[in-house]
Amino acid sequence: MKATKLSQKGAELIKRFEGLCLKPYACPAGIPTIGYGNTYYPNGNKVKLTDAPITKEVADELFKTLLPPFEKAVDSFCRDDINQNQFDA
């Protein structure tokens, strides 16, 4: 069966590499970012450096809410015979 969604293990890996920042900050490319590397909110608004800090719970929800378009993009480039670890990577 083809993997098409990020597993919990994959999500934790991304979160570990991205790190968590509850206050907006400028990433190395100078783009305002918050949470686990999010540059915009579910409503489409871009993160601004003047935005209020968020909680870990909000960061987790933001990560989960914004994940589906990325899963879809990865899936569109994957073969049908990949396993979950390959999709997560």
C-alpha cells in the first residue's frame, strides 16, 4: 500500500530538525517564521515579526493544519511502491 501521509514518526523528525520558536523570528533567508518553520497561517496571512507569540499547542495545530498541501506535493512525485519511511524522508 502506497504511503501518502506523513506518519507521527515523520512529523516528529521534521519538528526536531525545524525546532520550535513560539515568537516570530526572521529565518536565515530573512523570512518571518513561527512555530515549526511556518511562514504563514491557515487563513493565508503571512507571519509578521510583530505578531504575538503562540503556545506549543497552537504551534502543533498550525503544523498539522498546514501539512496536507506538502503531503500532496510529495505524493505527486513519489512512485506507488514507496514505504512509510521513504515517504517520511
